[in-house]
Amino acid sequence: MDGFVGRLRAEALALGFADIGIAPATLSPQVGERLHQWIDQGCHGEMLWMDSRKDQRAQPPTLWPDVQSVIMLGMSYAPDHDPLDSLAHRDNGLISVYAQGGDYHKHVKKALKALARWIIDEHGCSHPDQTPEVKVFVDTAPVMEKALAEAAGLGWQGKHTNMVSYSHGSWLFLGAIYTNLDLPASGAGRDSCGSCSACLDICPTKAFPAPYRLDARRCISYLTIEHGGPIAHEFRAAVGNHVYGCDDCLAACPWNKFAEEAQRNRAFLPRAEFVLPDLDALLTLDRESFASVFAGSAIKRSGRDRIVRNACIAAGNSGNIRFADALAHLVGDDSAIVRGAAIWGLRQLDPDRLAALRHECEADEPDPAVQSEWRGECPA
């Protein structure tokens, strides 16, 4: 079996993965206990699927009773620059590094399926009496990818709750192959955060109530991607120019100095239009242009309204009056979350102009949350 595992690793690397490890099919009970506690405290926010399938997530055999081993794989998307440098470009939107290239779901799953076919063919040739079965997962199934990656030795879950790798820092997409083959485990990763708290200290919204604990309801990635309503006023200034996701805690990790850009899969090289896009371009997106610009991107699933909402907040934070015209136009948008964010953004840049618009628009506003924005109140 050791020879098979060696060939498996070589094939995985040839398919574009940067690392591979094998975990037992059963996770520590503490993993499930922490998940249940996190959900019971409401830290998952609007991500209701975390609650509805939490038991399947906590233990692989609950999802698939025949699983004997979990092959965990990492694909690097390490950037060629420090994402924190982009925070200074206040007139531009900031898109998380992972979403600047091709949709990782598509590319990681394609490679996982190729490796799964290799496992069936390779193992079937040498063991004709045993039929291997496999199931592949990338982020959309109830799988504890980070806990399994740690159990497989790919690294450890850092204080920011994300994976940290000795060789690839915080920049790994994770994929899993569940199999009925009983493969030798690689050995678990070891926590090497030490006394460092860089990831916790840098968080603009203080989303970490304690090391190794994340309150998603305060996280900029959650607020800009998963949250469908108005973003609470208390977080808007801290959102800064983030329009899709946030890399601050990932980028602050000192282990990133070992990440090798050369090992990043070329599918994730950034598209030019996703690297610091001008806020003007985002503020003028309609649904047709949004679908065109973000075709083939993970960003597309968030929809036009959330991205424009986020751009309105970023424009308000920019301090640049040139965005006032676009914000004034969006005060009449057909999306309530866009209208509300546009009102807030315009109040930051040109309160007199907003006051003039209020006489025209407030009386006809049907949405209570937007009515609150006109009054300068945080929407419920």
C-alpha cells in the first residue's frame, strides 16, 4: 500500500495539487462539539446550511457510511504580492485573492475527479478482488475540510480558524476524496501559531472573540458575500474598500513567507479586471453587465446587488467626491440593499446633495430598512 500512496502523491502533484495527505475517516469528537457550540451561539449567521447538515459535517461516516479514509488535497493560490498593500487604494474595490482568478470549485473538482479516476484504475489493476469507491467534494458539501486537512497533515487550523501550511502559508484551496479504501494515515499537523496574534489583531471588525474562534456575523468575508441584507452601520467604515471577501487575517500570517508563488495553479492567476477594479465600474453595473463581467468567476454567485451594495460602502469610505454622481443615481435603484447603501455612501461624501434628494425620494420609499437609512439610522 505504501507504494500505491507514493504513486498517488506523484499523480496528485502532476494534476496541479500542491500537497496531499490521508486522514482517518473518523474525526475527533471535539471537532463536532465545537461545531455544535459555534452554531448554537449563532456565529454562523445566515448560513443555515451549516445547521441543517451539521451532523453529516462533523463525521465523514455520517455523510457516507462506507468511507474508510479521506484523501485531502491542497491547491495553491498564493498571490505574487501582499494583499494588505491594496488597502491603501481607496478609489478601487478590493476583491479577495481567491476570487481574482477562475472559479476554484470548477478547477479543483476537475482535478479531484481526474485523481479519483486514477485511483479506481490504478488500484483496480493491482487489486482485482477489491472495488474501490470514491466521492469527491469541494466546499459545497457538508465536509469539515479544514479539520480533515489538519488530520491529514496538510497543516493546522490557525488562530484565524483557516488552514496554515508550513510550505504554502494560508493560501490553499482544499478538496477531499472520500474512499472505501483503508489507506495509511499521514499523521496530523501540529499547531505552530505559538504566541503570534497577527491575524487576530489586524481584523478590522474584531470578528475573533478568542483565538481559534470566528464570529462570522462580524467577518467582512461573510458580510460582503453571504449576508443578503443591509450591512450594519457599525461595520461599514471597517469594511473599507473590500467589495468581495477579505484577506486581512490570511495576509497577516508570518507563515506566508514560505508560500511559493510558482506552485500556484495557473487557473487561479488573477484576471486583470478583478485586480483593484475602479469603483466607478462597479457602481455602474446592471444585471446584464454583471453577468458578463463575472462569468466563470466565483463572484457571480453573490449576484449583482450585493456587489454594488459593497461598492457603495467602499465609495462612501473613499472620501472621493467623484463617486457622488453614481451614488445619487443608485439612490433610485430597484434593489433595496443598493438604495440603502447608496444613501449611506452619499451621506459620507455629499450630505447636502443627499438632503436635496431626500425631499424627492423618501416619501415614496416602500422598504422600512431604506426608510431608516434616510433618517440616518441603522436598519433593523
